[in-house]
Amino acid sequence: MSDTLTHILPYITSRLEERVVNVKSVSGGDISSAYRVDTATGQYFLKVNNAPFALEMFYSEQEGLQAIEESKTIAVPRVHFVDSIDGQAFLLMDLVESKRPASSDYQRLGSQLAGLHQCSQADFGFSSDNFIGSLPQQNHPHTNWAEFYWFERILPQLQLALRNRLIQPQIIPEEGKAISLFREIFGNIKPALLHGDLWGGNYLIATDGTPYLIDPAVYYGHSVVDIAMSRLFGGFGSEFYDAYHEIIPQSVYYDIQIDLYQLYYLLVHLNLFGSGYYSSVSSILKRYF
């Protein structure tokens, strides 16, 4: 047993009232350590992280998964508990045995994501701030989507990149110009419940074909945001997009919207992983601003 798990596994045994019979380190924890935990009666996925913000991050993940679960549109793993022992924060959820997606699985994922995006509320934002990767993501409520996207998404990442000397002040768009462009290109948007970080590593297809969403960064925003992220690094079959757009059609400015929403995720990657993402960020900024 690793030192990391010395006190966590007895806690799990006590909380679940199930004896742990096997623990195996697995992939799937880009930010945290990840383990498969087998008990006498079930299989679980355990994430462990000792960063100062880890407990808050896991609570945000739990809250996001619960919001998606409550939508009754698409499956998520059940979270059993989040806690911390000796500076080690951890999250325990059900393990989803997964398989390689077939065409029909992509279709189902696309139509169920469209169902999630049809869940709405009055304002853009979320009941609490959360995280995008390991970076804070603020979700203060706005009635106007263009202003939300500038003040809650693009501007904080630009400011962080500037503080980290990853960009120069002259490439930062003028606020009024940016918001005006967003209003024109995004149009009149109805708030949609978003996964928020929908790349190819954040969904699973269970062995029975059920799509699951994992590692969300949820808030209410424009549905195209999730589509833009899904197109940034690949991992989704064409059947996914066909099924999705049968329910939520593409808009007139679809391609430009994709670029402007990918800007947020490219800024996040710039701030997380460094200057390798600078050219992609600067290309979009120069193209539109």
C-alpha cells in the first residue's frame, strides 16, 4: 500500500462498510492520482490530490456531476463522497467499465448532449465558481452572454497570461470592441447547461453502450461552447455531430463561434502548459480583433 493511501483506504472501508480487496493505480487522473478500488461487492474510481486547492476542486467536481445527473439527460458516475485526510484530498465515485465507441454510441452521445443543452435557467453562470483543469473558473451571474463570456472567461485568462508573461499587452482586445463582436456573432443566446470541458478524455462509453460524462466544469452558457471544445483536440466521431445538430442546428456564424469559443480553451492551455499554445491564441486574436 502506498503512503498516499495508508489512511484513505481504511476511511473508505469504514464509509462504504465494504472490505477493500484490491487497489490498482490507473490512468485517467491528469491532475490527480487515480486508482481502481475493488471491494468485496463493488468497483470504484478514486482520485487523490494534495494540492492546497484540491478539496475545493473535488467538491466542485461533485457539484458539477450532480447538476448533470439532476438534468436526467445523460449519465455520470455516482459520487460517494469527497473528503480529506492528512492533507490528501480525495473523491470516490463508481467505476465505469468502458469500451471503444461504435457509431451508434457516438449518435447516442450527441443526442444526449443536446438534451443536456436544452436544460436552461434565467441567467448565465452557475451557483458557485469552479475549475477548468486546475485553474479557477468564475461563474458570476450575468443576464447578457457576451458580457459573461468576456468578464468571466476571456478577460481572466488574458490577465493571467499577462501576469505570467505569456502574452504582450498589445494583443489584448479593447473591452468594448470584444463585447460588441461577441454580441454580433453569438446573437441572442438562451442559457444552456454545459459540461464545460468536453474534450475526448471527458466522456466514456460504458460496455453496455451508455454514454457517461466525467470531469465537468459546469455552468450555464452557449451550447456551442461544448461543441467548440470537442472539436479542438478530436476524439468525437462525425456521427456525434450529426446526431447533435439534428436537435440543435448550426447557426449562421457557427464557424466563427467555434473559433471564439476555442480561444478560451487555448488561453487555458497557454496558462497551464506554456508558450506552445501562444501561436494558436495570437492567431485568433489577430483574426478577429
